[in-house]
Amino acid sequence: MVSPYSISEQHYGHMNAEFGFKDPTDGHMHIFGTDKLGRDVFTRVWSGARISLFISFTAVFVNVIIGIIYGGISGYVGGAVDNIMMRIVEVINGIPYLIIVILLMMVMKPGVTTMVIAYAAVGWTGMARLVRGQIMSLKQQDYVVAAKVMGARPGRIIFKHLIPNTLSVVIVNITLAIPGAIFTEAFLSYIGLGVQVPIASWGTLANDASKVFQLYPAQLIIPAICISLTMLSFNLLGDGLRDSLDPKLRR
């Protein structure tokens, strides 16, 4: 009588030989090779890019909305309100992002939504400070004083006159914040606190590949290159936009 364990081992060995790891240089149709389950790495890299960029763009977009509203109100009102709002920002900055992620995962299911909420919970403070500084330098301009004399409400002055004049700085900050969000997602997914399998992201691909790095180094090198090139591209885009939108640097 044959043991069921021996059957499953024989079946697994056959499956692994047929569908297991393949290097990109093996001369097959998989240009990036395949993973331990025979899945095409090229396809999974693009699928992982979709998840990583979705998390990064969504989190940064939420941060921008919260930061613009919070910083605009703080910078325009000033006084005691500004002091209280900035103390709240300092308290939030003092809480490590990783602790927030861990606490959220204790009450929520780990995944894309949890990562976006965790990043948005603390990531808006930098944008709020930036917008506050811009608003404080602009609120004494003649067109703002004229709007006040004509009876414009503070909300209209903030969102109609002040915030549009800070968009150049905000856009540059967005392009520089996206690489940080991409790296944060990849790091958390790599250590198991981010996107969970079977969902593919660059972090989970790197985590799976690190276990077989000595035998199949391309499995880790490929997602690492994708992360590096994407972050470099957004950094160069941010530098270019800063040079184009800043009147002091146009020369």
C-alpha cells in the first residue's frame, strides 16, 4: 500500500519540475522567467506595479487634499488657531508610521485599504506645513486685501485666491512624495505588514524572491530595478517641474 504522503511528494516534485522556477536566460517564452508556482514574472511585475502605484497615488492624493485644507485654514486664520493646529501636527509627526500600520492591522484586515488609511493618517502633515507657509506669505498681498475689503468670506479667499497660487509648489511636492510612498509600500509588503499574498506588489515579489536569491537572483533583481527606476523617474520629474514652475529658476 502506497502512503498518501509519498503520492503528494511525487506529485509535488512532478509539478515543480514542470512548472517551477525558470531563469530569463533558459530560452523559453517567459522573458523574466517564472516563480516557484510557474507564474510568469513579467506579468506579475506589471500586476505588482498596478497595486504599488495605486496605493502610492491614492495615499498621496488623500494627503494632498487634507494637507491643503488644513494648512490653508491654519495659515490664513493665524493666531491661537494656528498655534493649536500646528501643535496637533507636531504630535502626529511624533508617532512613527510603522506603529500606526501595526495598530491598524490589529483591528483591520491587512491589505491595500489598510495601507492607504495608515499612510494618509500621518502623511498629510508635510503638505499642511508647506501650504501653511505659502498661505502666510500670500495673505498680505494686495489682491487678498482687496478681496477682504469687498466683503469676500474667508473660505472664498482661501480656496479662490490663495490656494490656486500655491499649486505650483503643491504639484512639485506631489511628484516628490510619490517615490516615498512607493518605497514605503514596498518595504511594508516586504516585511509582511503590507499587501498580502496572493495579491502581487513589488514588495511581495521581492519578499518571495529573497528566499531563493542565491539560486535565482533575477527574481529579486527585477522588482528591485522596477522600484528604483520608478522612484528615480518621479524624482527627476519633480526636479524638472520645480525648475519650470519656480520663477527664480526659470533663467
